[in-house]
Amino acid sequence: MTLFSFSFLLYFLPVVMLVYNALRRSLRAQNVWLLIASLFFFGWADFTSLFLLLLLIAANYELAFQAHQARQN
């Protein structure tokens, strides 16, 4: 599935947007939903690089957490 495919435009994107709008009361739930939808999309395109993407997400989260902690001290 690519960004320009009919399956993305007619199925994936509308479902993601509908669920995102249904979760408008909770910013955290919206962010988790977008993370799950993004991982599904990238996994659909190339499942082998999904592990690398998860590793990079974890590394960036840890670096941001450490930067935040250093700024508070």
C-alpha cells in the first residue's frame, strides 16, 4: 500500500481519520491511535523494516526523555 494507492485513499485513510476524530476527547488516545495506524501502514509496505522503525522510535523516545531530565536539573 502506497500513499497514492486506491486502498490507502478509500479504506485506510478514512478509517484512520474517523477513529481519530472519535477519540477527540483524549489527546493521548489520539496519539496512540496514530502510532498504531502508522506502524500498520509501514508494516504493510515493508514488514522487514518494521523492527528497525520500532527500534528508532524507542531510541528517540529515550533520548528525548534524557534531554528533558537534563533540562530540569
